[in-house]
Amino acid sequence: MPQQFIILGKSLTDKDILLFAILRTQSGYLGGLDHAARIYPALFFQPHFGIIHYKLYPDEKGRTVIESAEYDKIRNSPIFKAFKYVKTFTPMRRITTSYAATIRWQIEQRGLLEGREDQKDTIIPDMAMDRVLNRSFMINPEDRLFKDSVLVRFEDGKTNPRATFTALAAFLDIPYTESMTYCSDKGVRDVETAVGNVIGFDTATVYRTYDQYAAFEERAFVEFCLRDAYKYYGYGFNYYDGGPVDEERLKEWLKGFTQLDDFIETSWRKNVLLGMNLKLRVNGEPIDVGIEQGMSEETKRIIMDGMRKKTHEVRLRVGRLMIDGLYFVNKNGQPLRMMPRLELDPALLQEPLYH
């Protein structure tokens, strides 16, 4: 493999730049490479994209369409199109646990309820809807990025690392090594990633529920809306009882979104409403509100009540779609299917499979 990039008489492509960035600037992670090898190494690329928004809406045939402008931009990127061979794997954590843990991270790690100066323009979003709308585990089998893909459960990697990474290495066509069963950074094992996080393969996070960050009703709603994913990927329900759901039951769940709605409002009050210039109508009359005048409590209440009402309407509309069925297509009407789950060898299991 070349030690440096010497490209004469041609323009650098996005792929060239990506390879240069990884092979030349990330040398601390590449100590094991054989630079004299005739076969290029597999390139592991873990992209941290910005927020990918998904929209769900019914088409003229009554099917539910999943669409994401951000995802379309990614799949059409010349960086990915330039590689001849692509294998994709994606992690999944029990969705309600991931939901509550993300709220915890927003609050504890980002300090969104502290009114910090560096968070004045950020808020806690509607994480419940983010989870319900994010069906990135559903793929178009004709999409080149996911023709050869598997989904890896977080809980499997934690409780059965040897079985999980043996299977994942086989899928990726790379050698299995013991280093896959522990966490390290440039050779240093068991590095703390953030204050309060567990170290390495500690299984404590598999069983945490983060009850102080999410109400029972919020998580029951999430489980119901994603019941197909729970069944396909082997998760049992912890909040939704599996029974029939009508609009009245949906509304009862939505009334219980107390913790999330309170977190959202508090983050707005501490980080946005303090320095915002807005043009509103009160009793039909336009008013300017902002930091210069000081926003009254009445104005703040009008803003927050309006937001809660709108958020409730969106949740109810999406919940109705989920009652009607869980058949999804892309914007071209092509049916979507679940990404295959990574299957583990029972003989390598150290613990029973997590459900």
C-alpha cells in the first residue's frame, strides 16, 4: 500500500480525500497495517452524520411512505458511490432504553437544563417522535448501501462479545481477534469515554432503564409504534402489553408524556426564550417580544402552550398511522424490509440471548 498520495495530472475526488484523511492523518490507529501487502485493507468508516429526519405520510394507495432528504443526500454521495465493494452494519439498542438514555445524555452531558451560555440556541427535541419516525433499520434491498448489510444488537455485543464479533468478523470477511472483545483507544484499554459512562464491556447499561428520564406512557407509545421492530429483532415488550390499540388508548398515552414535555419546556425556558426575538400575535394583535423588552411569563406560557398543542397533534397523527398498519414503502412506492439481524452461533454464547 502506498505510504503517501502522489497524484499528478488529475483532480482529487471525494474518495481520494477520504482515503488520504484516514490513511495519513489517523496513523495512530493503523499500526498493524502491512504497507507492503498486495491487497488493500478494509476501510472501516463510522460516519457521524448530523440529525437525519424522517417523514411518514400516507400515499394515494393508503401505504405509509418513509422519506428522508438527509438520507437521500448520503446515499447519493459520490464518496460512497466511488467504492466498488460496500458492506454495512448498524447497531441497535432496545429502543426505549436508547430513548431514555439519550434524554439523560442531553441533560447531564450537554447541560441543556442548566442555562449554560454555550447552549442558548439548543433545546431538547421531541425524542419520542425522533425514535418512532426513525425507521432506518428498514431498507430498500436495491439500495447499494444496504445490499450487503446486517443489524447488530447492542445487548448482544455487551453480553456475548465473543459470539457477536466472531459472527461480525465473518460477515465483514476479516479475521476475528480477541481485541474485538474489549474497548481500547490507540492501544490503551478500558478508557472512560465520558464521566458517568461504564467502562468497556460492563453490562450494567444493558439493564438500566433510566426511569427518571422517561414516563411509562412515553415508552409504551414507542413500543407500540415500533412493535414490528421489537418482534423482528428479538426484544420483548416492557411497557406495551401487546393488546389492541385504538385512538382513545393513544390519547391516554399522549396525556402521560409529562416528563418529556417538561424537559422540552424547561430547555426552552433556560436556553431559548431568554434571548429570543419573536413576532407573535396575541388576541389577534402583532407584538414584538425579545430580550430587549423582557419576555413576560404570559408570553412564555402562550409560546409553550402552542408548542405542546402542536406536538400533541403530530404525535396523534403518527400514532393513527401506526394503528392502521406497519407496511412501509419508499417515496417511489418500493416496499421496504427489515435489515437482517446478525445471527450468533449458539455454541459460542456465554450468556442466554437478551430479550
